[in-house]
Amino acid sequence: LTERPRLSPLAAGAMRAAGLLLARALLVAWALLHPAGGQQCHPAGPATVLRFTDRHAEIRVPALHRVPSPLDPLYGLVRRCLDLIQQNPLPTELLRAALNDPGSVRTSQVVQYELGYVVCAAVALLFTVAVPVAGMCFCYCRSRRRCGGRLRAHRRSLGCRRHCLLACLSFTSLVILIGVTCAFVTSQRVKGQMEPGLGAVPTTLRTLRQHLANVPQGVQMVVDKFEVPRKQIISDLGGLGRSVGLSIHTQLKAVTYAALSDLQDRAADLQTSLHHLQILDGTSRALAAARAELEPALRERRGRVVALLDDPRCTSCASALGRAQSLELGADYSKVPSVEKVLKAMAGLPRSDFAEMIRQGNGTFNSIPELAVERMAQVIQDLREELSHTAQKVQSIADSFPLPDYTRPASEALVTAEERSRPYLREVERFEHYRWIAGTVLCSIILLILACNVTGMALGAYGLSKREDPSDYECRGEAGAKFLLVGVGLAFLFSWLLILLVFATFLVGGNIQTLVCRNWVNQEIYKFIDTPGNLPPSMNLTRQLNLRRDSNLSATYRWVLQEPTPVPAHPGQIWDHAANAPLPSRECKSGAGLWEVLQLDRSYDLDEHLKTPKYTADFQKRLGDFTARLGDVRLLRSEGRQDLETFARSGLDEVDYGRFQEEMKNPVVQTSLPGLARNLEGLQKMQRNSTVAGRLAAEARALWQMQNSTVQSQEALMAKLGESVQFLSRLAPHLKERVRRTLATTASVEARLPTQAQQILRQEIGCFTRKELRYFTQYLNWVGQTLREDVASCQPLATALDNGRVILCDRIADPWNAFWFSLGCCTFFLIPNIIFAIRLTKHFRPIRNRLM
């Protein structure tokens, strides 16, 4: 393997300079072939998405929900019992006849539908009659001492029978206690829910009216949100000028800085070449003159040294004689070509200040951002004024929005419903007050019966434990028997009132559950209302509420699917491209606006009012008409161009630098003076003759003096000359091409900068326009979606319906039905309670005859 030769620092620097020049040339060429105007706009990032968070303060109806309760199992049991009692579906035909022609309704139809309730009524009537009659019979027998007296004989099985009767009476008393507790709790819950529930009716109707009356304010608040895009656009306009200027500067700085750097290199080449030419001319002259001065002195010194070495007295001097005889001059710089012609051609260069020229060009180019701000100030001010005119156009949306005209019939209907509901609500409240009083009194009587049972059993059992003889009289046992009979008497006396209250509440609550709540949950009521002919003309909700003629209450309340159309009906609608159909549109239940349930889309073309060009045409035109020259940068003035052309024509490349290099290969003196001087010094030490030795020493010193004073100065001039020759010889072959390329690049950049700057200006304005149009589009889409779905949302109507079901069915009907169910259990369990109490009284009294 051969060792790679190492380059000198000067050669390495030359290679690096050539590489930089090549890279710079490629960069300029690429920038000229790929103009900056061809770049594309960056897509809008998340920061360009407007946020309309502060929507109008719409009046909402708070949604009520069923609250889990420990009594839910009891409510479920009661509902299952009612489903068994009333298994018939919604009586559509009967209700149609009752609403349209009440006189045509036959009693047999009502009885047939209410057959389960009729059977229960028969059972209640039988109970109402049978129990008081049985009570009167018991009283008659008791007065004859035939019922509730004393046992006639003592048997061994009496103890077992007594304990069995005690257990049965205790069990029935426990069941009655649980039932009356549930009756108390549910009665109180009905009372607690009835007042706020009834009060919620006018409040909800009033809230709905306020909601509808708030529509114009909501529309105005939506329109006022134009302030959001307006502020954003004004903010963007504030930085538009500098942004455009910086974009032009950023996209053109590579080619501009490369051209300026190339021009600076040519100016440096001019300065450096002139400097080296002057060195070349002066140094070659100095070397020629120095050679002329050195030649006689060297000839004289050679004769003296040769004569001394040829002296017979000089011992061993023949070895140095040949070197002394070859002591002659080497390089002759009088033979090199003259550069006076080149210097004459470059006389007076540079005539222009390239440094100042480049500084001015750089400064002009760097001032493009400030220039853009200045040139675009007027159009930005015009655009701000145009935004004020656009705000006035947007205000026309609120001025022409027709929703208040369509909500007026609904408001009037709500006022009528509120006025008509008040008398009925007062009657319901009064009836509930009486029911609560009667229920509380009767539940208290049941508690009194239970107290008699507990007291009677306690005293009777205690008396039995103290009685030593079964035939002995014991007052505590007798008192226990009397307490039991008091409880029996109360049960006989008030049982008919209990069963009447149970039946009355059962009839009302049961029909509410089976006729209203059950069909409300499965939405059979909505289907009945939607069916044409079921309601009389005076109750036509579609006409009174001004709903779409092809709509119905069920579809308005629930989610529905619209018919497929080739494009979304409005910007707010989400299109399912996979199924080629729109996704389910929202209705009242899911928060849709009144726009979707009223006939607004047929009389008011909202899409036409929300077309973006209607509000952005003038804004877009002002930006499109704006023009400004921002790229007029002068890189090279005419005197500078003439200097470079003169430099290229100076003939620098015609000089024969090879002659200089050939002469520089020759030394100043052919024989090395230091070597010869050292030989003489060595011969001096070998001489026996002191005279010869002294002369040898003197000649050696003379040679050293000549080397140090004359030859070394010429060698320094030769080294200086070599650097200049190397630089000029490296530059000269490429001078004309570099100057030509620099002049062409500079002229091309000066010519193309305005065009490219104009392209970038149009591109940036186009990007800015599209960005600002997106703000308009976002706002108008949001306005369309909000006006259709959020402003005057009909969700409060659906919420009011849901709240009505929650209040009537979940909060009132459930505890109401649980009340009569619990009270009915207590009432029916009074029968075994009476039987067990009467049978037990005999065991607490003394036995008439004791059997041994």
C-alpha cells in the first residue's frame, strides 16, 4: 500500500474554497429554477379552530328522574298486581268516542274495559256489608254471653291451643303493623310529592312560555358571537404585513444571500488579485536587482575561495575545491514575463465601493418586512372597516329570523293551558288533603287496634302465669281479654271506612297507573294522539302548535330517520357516506331545535342567508386587488459591474505563471553557501599553517555573512513571490467564468426578485384569505347549527313531558298505589285478627268447671 500524499495548507484551503463555490452555485441555480411562489400553504392547525363556548343563556326545564327508593320492591309488586287486575290495552275506540261524542259511550263498554276494577268493587262492597253485619252479630251474641265468654272445662290441649292462638294473633298483628307502617310512609310521601308536583305544572308551563319568549334574545346572542371571528380576523390583520414580509424574506433570502456572497467573493478576488499582481511585479523587479548586485560579489568570493583551496599549504583542501568552483548564481528573474500590462489594465480598480454596495443591498433586502407593513397599512385599515360592514350584514340574520312568529301560537296555547289547569289543580290539592287526613286517622285507628292486641296479649299472658287455679278469677287476665275485645270492636266499627278509603284510592290510583302511566311509558298515548280522528278539532296539537303537517307528536318527541337525500340538508347535518344516508336527525327528545319541528324551512331559506360569499365577497375582493412591489433590491450598480468586467478583461489569465514557477524551482545560488562555509570551517581545524587556517576562517565567515544578509532576503522574496504566483495561477483559469457567472446570477436575481416577491405576496394573501374565510365558514356553520338545534330548543317540551310522567307516575302514583295496597292488606288482615282475638279472650278468663 502506498501512503496517501498530504496536501499543503494552501492547497487544502484552495480545495475547500472550490467546494464552497460549487455548493453556492448549485444553491443559486436551484433557487432560480424553483421559484418560491411554487410553495404551498400550510394546512390550518388547531389554533385556527374558533371556539364558541359562551352560548346564549337559554331557559331550561330541569329534568327530573326517578330516584331509587327502598320501597321500589313494593311499587313493583303493586304494578304487577294492577297488571293482573287490568290486562286490557289502551281503549282507543272508547277514548275516541268519549272525546268526540261523549253521548255515544255506553256503560257496558266502560264496564267491559274496567271489568277487573268492577270485580274489586264487588269484593269491597261485600266486605263493607259483611264485616259490619258480622260485628253486629258478634255484639248480639256477646250480650247473650255466647261469644267471647269463658271456657266451660279444662283440658290438657288448652295450653297448646292457647300458644297457637297467641302466635297467630302476634303474626297477624305484625303483618298489620308492617302494612300500616308502609301506609303511613307512602301516605306521607304522596303528601310530600303532591304539593310540589301540582305546583310544577303552572311553573313548567310558565317556564316554557319564557323559553319561547326568549327566542329573539337567543337569536341575537348567536348573531353577536360574530365578535369571535371578527376579533380573530382583526388580530390576524394586525400581523399580516409583517407576516407577508417575513415570508418573502424567508423564501428569498437563500438566493439573495447566495448572490450577495458570490458578489462579495468576486470583489475580494479583485482586491486580492490586484494585491498579488503588485507583489508579483515588485518582487520580480527586486529579485532581478538583487541578483545583479549579488553576481560580482559572488564571483569575487568564488575566486578567493578557489585560490585559497588551491594553495599547496592548504592540507586536504582538494575535496572542497569542486564545490567552490561551482559557486554560481541560480534563478534569473529578469527572464520572467512582465505583468505591467495587466496592472495597467487594472489601474484605478476598484472604482466602486463593493463593501458599501453589498451592505446597501443586504439592508434593502432585510427591510422587506418593514416595507410590507408600510405598504399594506392602508388595505388592512380598509379590511377592518369592511368587517364592520360585514357585522351589519350578519345582523340581518337576527332581524329577519321568523321563529318568534311561529312560536306565538304555542305561547298562547301554554297561557290557555296554565289558566285552565289552576282550578283542577286546586281541586286535586283539596282532595289530596282530605285523603291524607282520612288515611292518617284510619291508620291511627289501626295502630290503636294493634295497641289493644299487644296490651291484651301481654296482660292475658301475664295473668295466666300468675293464676294458680284455672277457675280462679284474675284481674290481669280479665283486663287482657277486655283489651282484645276493644280491638275487635274497633275493627268491626271502622273496617267499612277502611275498605271505602282503600277502594276509592285504588280506583283512582289504579286507573292512573294502568290507563295513563303504563301507556305513557310504552308511548301508546303518543300514538293515540298522532292517529287522525282520535282527537276533536279543538284539541289538534299539530295545528295549535304550528307543527309540520307531516309530523306527529311521537316523531317530534323521539329520534327519527329522515329520507335519504344526495347532500346534507344543512351544514349542521352529519352525512353517513358509507350508507349514503344522513345519520338520525335530532328531535325534541334529544335536544333538537324548534326549527326541525316547525314549518320554518319552508318559509325561510336559512342556507341562503348563511352562504359565505354573501358576507366575504367584498373582503375577498379587497385582498385580491391588492398589489405592491416589495422585491426591488439593487445588488450591483453599473460602476461595480464595469469594475468586474474590466477585471475579467485585464489579461490576468494570459500571464505565463509557469515561467515564474520554473524559475522558483532554481535556488538563488547553485551551491549551498552554508554547506560550503561548514566545509571551510572543518578544513580550518585540520591546518598546521596558521595563516591558511586564518584565511579559511575568514572565508567561512564571509560566506555566512553573504548567506544571512543577501541570499536569505532573496529567498524570502522568492517565498512571497511563490504565494502570489500560486494564488494568481489558481484564480486565472476560472476568472472569466466566475465573473461571468456572478454577473449573470446577480442580474438574474435582481430581475427575478420582484416577480418572485409578487408571487409570494399573492400566495400569502391567498393563504390568508382562505384562512379568514374558514373563520367565516366556521361561524356561519355554527350559526346554522345553533339556530336549528340550540336556539329555541324544543327539548324543554320533551323534558316537561318526561317530568310530568316522573311526577305523576313515579313520585305520586307509585306511593299512592302503595298506600292503598298497604292499607288494604291491613284491612283484610283484620278479619283473622278479629277471629284470633275473640278465640283468645276465652283463655284469659277463669274456667267455669275444673276437671280433675
